[in-house]
Amino acid sequence: MTTTVASPTFKYYQVIGNQSGPPRPGFTAPIDVALGPGGLLHVLSSYYEYDAKSKFVVKCNFNEDYMGFFGAKGEGDEEFTWPNSVAVDKSGNVYVSDEWLNRVTIFSPEGKFVGKWGVKGNKNGQWERPAGMVFDADNNMLVCDSLNHRIQKFTKDGEYISKFGKFGAGHGEFNMPWGICLDRQSNVYVADWRNDRIQKFSPEGKFMMAVGGTGSGDGQFNRPADVAVDADGYIYATDWRNDRVQVFDPQGRYVTKFLGDCPGYSKWAVDRMASNPENMKEQRDLVKNFTPERVFYQPTGIVVDDQNRIIVTDTGRHRLQIYQKQGR
């Protein structure tokens, strides 16, 4: 007897955010999102170079409770220049990678500066433009060393452990690795940006599988920015230039895609419009086509929580769009 297992279905769940900056609730081009203890969302914004309030981390939850922010544009201890990724360790400490400053900055769960580490270079333990980060089960950090085209592993305090990968387009090679995640078996998935694919590796860095190729068809990518894997092994990847998220089964077979389905406004956006209704009405009256408000524009970061909610940083729309996986 053959047993047929139904494919999962996906339902639009929620939108969080609007374009705004500290101290008001909102994001400015959210580029990454990480889950902390208790499911707390940490959202990293990285926008205009000239605005000191365009680089920051917001803490919030699925109820849209705004829990504050930390960080600003600059080169000081609590500042960022080109922040790229955010990760949270088991204790709730928050780590932010900075491509320009070639460092990781560490904050306490309350957002207070704790420390920083990182050295520019191409030797073991050095990097050039650190991008995506993720913690493993041992609380060690794996980092996409993007311009050295490799993945490096460190302790959470910055001590070098190991590496894998090199420049190229073959199996196990990279061209600007950008996003990274782990599955429940500690296998490593990497968004291989300029090779337009997702690669899967064993915990030791042995190549296992590649998914994708250049293009705009189903299963193809135009600059995949990030990747996430759920408890059943389904793979989710933000397809940055194609303005979509693609879903693959554990064997790397294309399942479906999300184009963005935002049905309306988040609580933050409603509150903002209510604070200045006349001005907001004038701006809304100028809009002739509201379709773009529903769909993704350059989605970048992605993560899946333990309730199978797929959280996407809809970067160009300054918000999170969230989907719910149903069934298997």
C-alpha cells in the first residue's frame, strides 16, 4: 500500500510595520529579522546613509507591541555603517554584523552595548564584508564571509573555529554568500547570492545539495538574499530581484511561491495615520493604484518560528509580511 503525504498549504497571517524611525514604531528598509527567547522579534533596519536614525534594531512581538530600539548610524561602539544581519544567542544577546566596519557588535537583551569583534582580511578568523549569521546548537556562530566567498565558524566571543568554501560556481563553492540558516539536524543552508542558488551542507561543511539557478521561472533565482528551513525540512528563500519568496521541499523540489499578500495596514500604520489624518488623507488621495502595497518589493531576510510562521522582511515596503504554514 502506498501512502500519499499531502503538500503543505500556506495562508497569509499578518503584517507588522510601516516606514518610520525612532522613537516612533516602525522600520526603515528592514534587512533582517531574528527570533529571540520567547519568540521576540528583532528587526534590523538599514536605510539612508545621511540619516543617523536609519540604522537601528527594533524589538517587538506578534501582538505589535513596540518594545524599543537600539543602535544608530556611525562608527562608535553602539553604531553601524552598513549593518547586514542580526542574530540572537541562547541568552538573548543580540549580534549585528557590519559590512563596512568588518565587525560584529554585541548588545545585551536590553539593548545595551556589550562588545565587538572582527578583523578585516582573508586569513583564518578574518573576513571581508561579513553578512548573514546564525548560531548553532553549541552557541557557536556561523558567518557568511561574503567577499572571501566562504563560511567561517567562531565562538560567540569571536574565536576562530573552522571554515569551508571558496570562490567559484561548483558544488561547495560560493560567489558572495549572503544568507545562512541551520535545520534541526544542524545542516547548513547558504543563500549563494551571485550564483543564484541555495546550497546545503553537512554540519562539517560537506556539500549535500544545490537548489536553483539564474532566472525568473519557478525554482530559479535572481539574487537570493536569505534562507530558512522549518521543522519538516521545507526550504524558504527570499528571491530579492524577483520580488518573491520561493518554497522547496526537503529534496529541493519547487513547491510554491509568495508574491506578497498584505491585505491592509498594521496597527502601527493605523496609529500613524490617525495622528495626522488630514495630511495622510491628502497623500492617500494621490495614489491611483494600491496593488503595489500588497506585494513584496526586494524581500531580504526570512526566518521560520516554532509555530511555522514564515516571517519575511519586505525591505522596500518597510514592513514584515508573515505567512502561516498549514499541514504537511
